[in-house]
Amino acid sequence: MSHSWVRALSTQNKKPRFFLFQRKPTCMPHHFTSVAHNFDASTTVLGSLLNSASSDGIGTPNRGWNRLESISSLNHFVVQANREFCTQPNMELSDSDSFIDTNGGFGVSVSPVNDDDVTIEKVRKKYQKPVDFTKVNKNLLPTVILVGRPNVGKSALFNRLIRRREALVYNTPDDHVTRDVREGIAKLGDLRFRVLDSAGLETAASSGSILDRTAGMTAAVLGRSQFAIFLIDARIGLHPLDMEVGKWLRKHAPQIKLVVAMNKSESFFDGSSSLATTAAEAYRLGFGDPIAISAETGLGLQDLHEALRPVLEDYMLHILNGILEEGGNDCNLNPESNISEAEESKLPLQLAIVGRPNVGKSTLLNTLLQENRVLVGPEAGLTRDSIRAEFEFQGRTIYLVDTAGWLQRTKGEKGPSSLSIVQTKKNLMRAHVIALVLDAEEISKSRRSMTHTEVVIARQAVEEGRGLVVIVNKMDLLRGKENSTLYKKVMEAVPEEIQTVIPQVTGIPVVFTAAVEGRGRTAVMSQVIDTYEKWCLRLSTARLNRWLRKVMSRHSWKDQAAQPKVKYFTQVKSRPPTFVAFVSGKTMLSETDIRFLIRSLKEDFDLGGIPIRIMQRTVERKAGGGNSKQVPFVGRTAERILSDKRTV
């Protein structure tokens, strides 16, 4: 409302009078310029109408307000009025009394004037097409799930939509690679939505089998999804399992909106009759027109975009306008617009759960998330994909990754298990904190805390500079009177043996829990966050130098004459903490001296459980010593020596 103001001022007779004050607009978009030319003539008519209405007794609710009905002739403006204040915003409306912003998809609307009401209803904000999905909070985006029978390319399409290779893709007609539900943010042109990759559906699976449990998880996820992409294999045509999956979807998700996509049709884009035959068969599913796509090559995604855009826009308009009607602020729709400084200090934490197969990693993830997010069971090697989940803990965003069981990769090993090992190692290097899960029952039987595989995981985490937390799971199996002594021995022996096996890092935190009971969530996350904060710690140079003087004085040097002189000590980076010791002279710090400094840092600043790195730099001494007097320079002309290559 930047163009004019209409204010009601009372006179000596206490009758409201309306005066029009005009001020220059500070900014005027290009589509408002035509309105400004007609404003001067309109304000004169508007002022006279308001003054005549006030003279007839606008101070009372039912008198004189009919005069204001003629204001509707000024249909180029939105008018808001009451007894004390009337505004005239600078925007041109269409015939339907609404304004559409073509850039942001945002508009306003005005309700008609009632004779019985003293005040005119305020302008209501309203979102309209087109919707800019890039400016919407990701928590409000619609959810699209990929469904279909096994080996139709759901994971390949998932990777294509999120533009990363996160889901395992392997051609296994007789096996199922995907077992858990994976989630990501899809980027299809200008569309943004949550996409879920589900396991292949087989309705004939026996009760209690892996396929039956994965179908149950897919049915649970369908309940919180709004749309679905039903994939079939265009090369094979309509399979009998596709018809069974269609019936299963009608039974478990009758409210969901489906789009049928014929995947693997890259060889049919030349206009062959095979694609038309497959499309005719796909109509038997009863879900509308099928779309020919190729997840591997990206062909046909434009048609998929055109099919999804109308339904996704209608859903987003319903959600956004519902928030505005409930009194929500449109600025809250974009999370980047209102991030406080306190929230910026709490950056997202990347936590990876690693360990050998069947130690309870997936059960621990479900406990931390407090939901059945991934598939669990007594079978070893049940998890194949590295599942990434997001949750909030004490106001901090945690990105949790459940990895497959760590196995030593052999040269002749191929297939999904080989890809799982590679994916697990990649997630270990991306994480900030590594949670190494051990099996308490195996520890009690083998009389040792860590196997060779677990030692390899821990040492690799330390070499990569990651924080390390050890979680001893399945402690519930050691309870009881007959196992009370064994329970205490495990609690005492595990921290000592871990320190012996991994001497590079001291003070590694150890948490004992039973994930199957759903306990220990607070204890585990408290240790993880504490380790992460130490990993991100920064110490000032003045504090480090005061600490260095005390440490160097209590260190026993073998040769006092050959003692290295550390000029100053500073931290150059964090994550993990890295320090530089500037040494003067030719004598450098030995490995023993560096280990002493690292141990002193961890003890004095409580930096246990994270790797610390110390580097050395040499400071050259000034020639002639620091106390030598400066010798005045005596100028002398040097003799000129002619080169053989030059002739005078």
C-alpha cells in the first residue's frame, strides 16, 4: 500500500471527514504503471464519495454506508475502509478481483462490501499458479513413491530424479536388491518433491518372509504419500505380476494418485510398433495414460514432468493457502529466510552406524528414530543399501546413515554385496562421527572386545580424522543371576581393551545399550553430540601458548641442551583439531614429544575420542642474532664488467 492514504479526521462537530493525502511511491513495478495514470482522477471521486458519506452519518453502522457502494466503480483498485482508516493499495486487479504475480505465483483477493458491516474485509493473500517449488520448505513438499514389481528400474529412476547415485542398481532378476525405503528430494525440471524408493512388490510372498515384510513397510509408507509412479518394464510388456501389484495398490492405497510409467523403453523411441503395443496393454491397469521413459538415459522425463506438474501444483496450492488461512506467515514457508544465529551455530551432524553383520545396526537406527524405518530381522546381511534418515535431537539436525554389514571384499566377489561394501566405505568417509556397534554376546563368548574387522573399521575412522563412539549392543542377553558376573566383566574389560587396540585415540567413549528394548537413545546421542562438539572445537592462540609453557616445563627432556624450542603453538583448523608448532633452530620435535603433546591436549582440554594432529614448522633465526647492532652501510661503486655478448 505505497501509493496513497485516506484518513478520517473528526471536525469540531465530531463528524468524521475524509481527506486524501498522496505521496510518491518508493517503487513501482512495470505492471502498475497503467494504474498510476488513472489514479489522480480516481482519488477525486473517491474523496468526494467518502466525504458525502460521512456527512450523512457514516459514524453509525447502518446510516450513509450505501453511498460507498458506488466505490465499486473504481474496479482498478482494492479498497479497505473502516471508521478510522481506509487504504488504497497500488495494485491492479483482474475482472475476478484478484491479483496474480507471474514471478512468484502469489496473489490477493477481496471480498464484496456488505451494507450491514461497518468495515470492509482486509485483503486476503492467496497463492496461485505457477508455484515456485524451489522456494517451498522441503517439509511441505509433496511425497511421490516409486512402486512396482522387482527389477523394473525403480532405483535407477530414483537416482535419476535426485541426480546422485545413492541407491544400489544391479540386474538381478531372481533377487531383490532394494529392501528398505530410501528417501530423497527429486529435481525434475522446476519441480521439487520428496521421492521414495521402495522394494519390489510380490503379493504371493509367504507370511513372515523378507518379501512379506518389505511389502508391509511399503504399505505403511503409502499411507503418508500423496502420489505414486507405477513402473512397468516396456521390454517385457504387461507382466501378470503388474496386474497383481495394481490390485494390491487399489486395496492398500485407494486414495493415492497414480502415474503409470513404462521404463526401459529407450530402444522403442524410434516409433516402433512394440511401444504402442505395450502402451495398449498398460491401459488394462486402469490408471490412465502410460508414459514411456528411460531412467538409464533420461528419455521421456519431459513427458513425466508434464504429467506430474498439474497434480503437484494443485496439492501445493491447497497446502500453502491452507497455511495462510490458518494465520501462518508466508515468510515461514522458506526456511532460509528466518534462520537465527543460534540455529546457524548448530550445523547438521552426519552420523554413520557401522559394524559387522547382524550386530543390531538397523535396530539401533529404528531406536534412534523411534519408528520402524528400516527392515530388521534375525537374518545376517539383511541391509544392503545405506539408508539415510533425518531427525531432530535437542534442536539439532542429525543425518543418520545405516550401513550394510562390513565384510572383507574378495577379488572374485561380485553382485549387490560387493556394491554394499563400497557404499559403506564411502559413507564412512562422509560422516562426522562414526558409531561402531559391537555384539555383547559375542564378546562374552570370544573373550575379546573387537575382532579384526572391527579394528580395521576403527583405525580407518581415526585415519580419516572422524570422531569415534563405540556402542556395545545386545546387553540384554547378559542379564540375569547366572550372567551377572559376566555382565560386570564385559563392562570393565571393553573400554580397557579398546584403548589397547587403538592407542592412537585415547578416551574413546563406550556406551552399553540394548536397542531391541528401545532404550539408550538419550545416552547414545549425548555421547555422539559431545564427541562432535569436541571434533569442532577451536582454541585461541593465547590460551594454547599459556598451556604450552606449563606443559614444556613439566616434560622431562633427555638432553636439555638439545631441547627443541617451540616459539608458539596455534590451531589452524578444526574437524578434526589440527595444530602447528613453530620451532626455532635445527632440533625438531620427535615422535615421542608429539605423542606427549597430544596426550596433554586431550587431558587438559578434554578431547578424548577424537583424533588430534600436530604439524611442525621451522622459524628461521635472524642473521647475526637478535641483539646485534646494525652496521651502517658504506656505499661503494662496483666495477662494471662487460659481457662477451655485448659490444660497446
